[in-house]
Amino acid sequence: MELDNENRTYNAGDIVYVFYRNPHTQDVTNIQEAAVVMNPENPQELALFLYETYYPLSNELAVYTSIEQAEQDYQYYFGDVSEGPLE
């Protein structure tokens, strides 16, 4: 199973990086590592596994294959890369 997202192909087992908004403090966003996995609720789809939760992997998500690209876009959209778990 694979998903083509913005000319990138993702497969179960890939490690990617996403922007994650803190659910308790909405103005805090960090770059987080996530795993691409088979969606346990729909085995025909891929999902992101992040913080013990599955999120549908779709073209609506900003998904990065490298931390460097994620940090570059984070800098563009949010300013300085915040100190988070990946730094």
C-alpha cells in the first residue's frame, strides 16, 4: 500500500515529519516524527502514527521526508524553529 502525496510516495514503515499543534496550547506547534503505518480501522489506507494515535494520511497534510525540509518550512511559516523533542 502506498500514497502519492505532492509527487512523493509513502509506504508503510516510512518515517516522516509533520507539524503538530499542541492540543492543550493551540498557539504551540512543533515538528514531530511520525511513522507511516497501515490504518487499523481501514487496512486499505495508510495512516500516520503519532503519540499513540492514528491519523489518516491524506493530501491535506504537510508531510516531510526530511527534518531539514520540515525545519525550513517551519521557519517560513512560524519563525524560529522552537525547541522541541527533535532538537
